[in-house]
Amino acid sequence: MACFDGILQLTESQGYQLKLSMQDFIHLSHLIYRHPSLRVRRSSSRSLFEALKQMKLTIRFASILLLGVCDSNQDHAQLVKKYSCAIIQHFRALISKTTSLDLDSKMSYETYPEYMLPYVIFLIAHDSNYQNESPSFLNYQKILFTYFDAITKNTDNMSFMYQLINKMKQRTDALDADSTRHLVICDMAAAVLHRCTEGKSYDTKPYPGRMFIPGFFKVRDVANQVPATPHKTHMTPKVVNNNSDGAAVDLSAIDAIKTLYLPKEFKLNDRMARSLGVPAATPRRKKNAAVVTKEKKRRKKSSAGDATPSKKRTKKKKSDDDDDDDIVSPRSRLPRSAKKNETYSDREDDEEEEEEEE
């Protein structure tokens, strides 16, 4: 926590531009969302949220905050999800007020939430728990569904996002050139993005402007690069390699786009991912009006049929009670004092009878 506070203080220094190395960026993310203490994770997430809201940190640090949605504590995961969505909306509002800023601007990669994606993919690819997440990658699905649901809300940026994913598939990991982990996450991101944009209309033309890819990814093969067609290459992939453990491959940029790196056992689980692990209630299907009418008639008929036996049972029970009244003697129903007086009167009657006999 002291390390994180020190980084925030450095960013607040006048004229200081924070430049973290790739390793330090990874370590900082592990410090925040992989810390064993829940209290530290909560405090650091809150501090990171406030720093982003006050524009003390750039949008790349929002990717570290986003990783907290896969926290083992459900309450904290839900809170981080609210933080991440709020930050995306906050930066959107600031961009809308700045007329000179667009996706082609030089500083757009520090402001636009769309440019969170390369950092998210880089951090997931270097997650210490990556091996244990395969093949379902449910925790990573939580991150990507949270991100794309927020990033595509009321915004026509799907073509840009598909093309950005394909641009990253043409590159290698700067820390491990032989790794295919980021390629697996890119394919997963394309699948999640496709699920999030189902039923939405958007411009399918390739984005004509420039794209900024951080130095975390290096160009694979400049000679073989071609403009990537968004969405189409993912929907009809050529499955060449299903290896997801980071094994080395030797493919050109165009082959990397056509290759699907997700394991065969992978399945999208948007219901669990969007609820952050809490099983969502299955929506009830609406019944046909004719079926509902038949059910109402059947219930009405059954209730009418049950009415007569209930009356019979009531009458029978009442008659049984009357029979019981006949069995019980009137004397047994008298109160104790009355019974005592009755006993005394019986004795007096007996004495009178004895005197008469004498």
C-alpha cells in the first residue's frame, strides 16, 4: 500500500511524467488485485479509483482497476465493477467536452477508454494464475464482459475494437516473443465483443484513422502485414493450433490473424461472467394465452369440485360432535361447584327416604 501511495505522489509532482517499465506495471497490478489481504485490495482499489477520477492517472491504470472484478470476494468484485464502469463514463464525459480530442489525436491512448484493451490483454497474459484458468478462463471472461459491456454502451466503436484486436494479433509480446498467451486473450476478446454486440447495428467498414499500440507489443513481420478486416476473420477462423500454455509458434502476421488460439474446450459463459460468479436467475418463459386460460379453467373446476366434499366433511364432523354430546352425560358437563351441590342434595334425599321408611 505504501508503494502504491508513493507512485501516486510521484504523479502529483509538478512536471513529472510517470513512466513505468513493463515489469513494474505487472508488479503494480499484482500488488493491487493479487494481494492476500482483502483490506489492502479494497483500500488500493479505492485509492486508484479516486486518482483516476481526479485525472491524476491516465486511462492505462484503469486496466489495473478492472482486474479486480475477478476477486474471490463477491462484494469487492461488485464494487470494483461499479468503479470501472464509473471511470469509463467519467472519461467519456470529459472527452465529449473537448472538441480537439479524437481517436486520431496523439494523446488519445492516454484518455480514450478504448485504449484500455491492449493493457488489459497484456496484464492477463502475464497473470501468475494463467495456467490454472485454462480452458474455461471464467475469471478473464468476467474482466472482458465487464469491459465490453461498458465500452460499447451507446457508442458505435465495434469496428474500431475488432480492428484493434487484429492489430494486436499481428504482434508479439515484448517480454516473451515466443508466447501465444496474448493471442489466446485476443481471440477471447473478439468472441466476447461479438456476444456483447449481438443485435446491435454498427459500421462494418475498417477504421480509417491511426491506431496506437503500446510498446508492450512488437510488430511480428512488417513485410507480411495487411489491413485487417474486422469481425470476419474471427467468425470464420482457420483452426491451426489450440495450444494455450504459451508454447512457441512461428507464424506470419496474416497467419496469426487467421489462427484461432483458444482451446477446443473453451465456451463462453456470459451469464456467470456478467454476474461475477453468482448464478443469475433463469428468466421465465411467457406462457401462451390459450394455455393460461386452460389452466385457469382447470383450477376453477378443481376448486368447485373440492367445495362439496368439504361441506360433507363439515356436516359429518358436526354430526359426530352431536353424537359425542349424546354420549356425554349432562352431569359431566356441570361445573365442580354444581357437582358438589348436587352431591349434597343427593345425600339429603337419601336421608329423607330413610326417615320415611322408619
